[in-house]
Amino acid sequence: MSALAGKTALVTGSGRGIGRAIAERLGRDGARVAVHYNGNTAAAKETVAAIEAAGGSAFAIQAPLGVPGDAEALWSAFDAHADGLDILVNNAGTDGVREPIGGTDEESFDRVFAVNAKAPFFVTKLGLERLRDGGRIVNVSTGLTRGARMPELIAYTMTKAAIDSLTGVLAKEVGARGITVNAVAPGVVDTDMNADWLRNDETWAAVSGFSPLNRVADPSDVADIVAFLASNDSRWVTGQWIDATGGALL
């Protein structure tokens, strides 16, 4: 039997990148996957099609994050397709303004916090009403919260530090229900979002050198860790920040 057979999962921001890899892996493991997206309908349909082509089950739901009523809209769309939830992966996010503190304006600051910190907080709050006992919550953080080396991502890093705090505190609150809460913290990953600055020989070599494994992460590297945390094999792991940087923080 597949590890997640009979389970229902929701992965926010899963039309592409790390989110898509997570959705596809959970689908291969037997979960029925809600593929959440903001505006890229074609990408979400591609993710659903890929899951189904591999023998899995999935459906797409659309809801913008970082706007008033976002969590309510997301769950309303989810409820139209499923009755209850077993796995929630808070993956959706934006890097926001790429400026050090001196170049970060208030509007940009508020926007990145609305998408990366406020939205997953309230998505999770409403999700707990649907999450069955013994469920799993996995939050996508970043290695930058433990190894701050990019001043131009100061606001983004602050949002993920908030996610780290949410992970530990919530784990204590929901543990009595058998629900685990963990954070996965990637480093640089080869995604479309990073393509413009990453995919050239010089930068690729430099980023590969961050890890003692001497390569750049693929989205599947992160997805496989999330799959473990979503499975029963991780039942005794909760409230943890999992370094998924390939050893870049060593």
C-alpha cells in the first residue's frame, strides 16, 4: 500500500517550483492532492495532469494570498472538492522586494509579510478545523533564518523567521491531537523563480560551492523531505526546523 493512500493533502503555491515537486511526490505516495495556485492556471493544470499521469489524484484550487479574506476563499474552494484534510503544506511565498533595509519601503514590507507570514497563519488557523487527528503540517522556511548572508532579502528572511516561530509554538498546541508541525528550510533551489540570476555558469558554480555536496538543489530534494514529514514514518518528529540546504550552513 502507498504511504499516503487514503490521505488528502493541500499544497499552497504548487503550480510550479518546489510546490509542484511536493504535490507530485505526495501524489505518487497515494495522497489526493489539492493543487493551490494564485494566477497561473496553466501551471496548476500541468501539475494536476502530471499527478494524474503518474496514477495519482489531484484537483486545482485558485485563491490569491496576501489579500483580505484569502484564507476563507482558499478553504471555500477546497471544500467544494474534499471533505477533510490530512496534510497541509504551507509552501506559497514571495521573495518580495530585493533590497537591504535602506531600500525597503513600507508597502513592499507589508506585502511580503502578508503573503509569507499572515496568509499561512490564517490558512492554518482555518485548516485546523478540517485537519483530522494525526494530521501533518509542514511549513516551508529558508536556510536564511539560520545563516543570514543576503542583506537584500532582509524582509523575506524576517517573514520566514515568523514561520519558524509558528512551527514550534503550534506543534505544542496541536500535539494532543496527534498532529505534527515541522518546518523545512531549503537553500538555493533550481526553480523558475531563480532562473534569471542562477542559470549561468559563474553563479551556478558559486552556488554549488555553498554545499559540501557541490551541487545546486533540485525541487525534488526538498519534496522528498516533505514527503517523509507527511508520512507516518515521521510520527515522532514535531516542532523541528529541518535544514534542507545540503549542508550549506556547516
